[in-house]
Amino acid sequence: MDYILKPITFQRFFNAIEKFRALQGGSVSVPTVTDSVSTDAFIYIRKDRKQVKVQLKSILYIESLKDYIKIHLEGENRMTKHSISSFEEKLDNRFIRVHRSYIINKDKITAYTKNDIEIGSIEIPIGENFRNNISAFLT
């Protein structure tokens, strides 16, 4: 009925369980992980040989720079060696990939068009392959 590939994200696992319960006729409703976003959520990133706590609500957007990502925060930037795809899996539902090199925080959008998204004075391009997902995400 479903097939999960490694690495398994909790959300993907949870969706498979919900699909199983629906097919079994289970009437118990379990809240999904994406129903609410914790404002206290955080992640740790490596910086100068230590793990530094970053609040998800303070992230404006994330930019991929080859083998590194640059996390743009309110007032500062953090660089860490990480792929953008694997980092995307650590983020919650307020974040969406808009380009092969960018992930944005939906709460920080100030304006958008079909070609770009503005966060403050920064314009972030929307990739051709991501347009359909973004229009559904923003409406």
C-alpha cells in the first residue's frame, strides 16, 4: 500500500501510517504533524567546531552555495557545510523550496510575482520546476 525510502522523514512516515489507517477503516483521527507550526522550533547547525542553535522563526531564507548553505537570519548570516536537499528535510511546513538554490520562510514574504518572491528588499527567483508547488503553497 506504500513504500518508504531512506532516509525517512517523520512526516513521510506519518503519512504512510495515516494511509494504512484509512485503508483499514480506522475511524480514529490523529492530528498530522503539519497541522500546527511550533514557534519555538529550532535546529542546530555547525559553526566553528560547535553546534549553534538557530530558531526557525528567525530564518528569512536559505541559499545554496555548492557544498555549503548560507542561512539568512534577521540581522546576520550563517554558513555551514550542508546540502540544501538534506537541510530541507529538517525544516517544518512554513518553509518551501522555490528554486534549486533557495528555500524561503513563508512567514517572511513581503511580496511575490510569478517569477520571484520578495523578502524585505531581497528578490529570490522562482524556478521553473517549482512554480506549481509555490502557487498552491501561497494561496
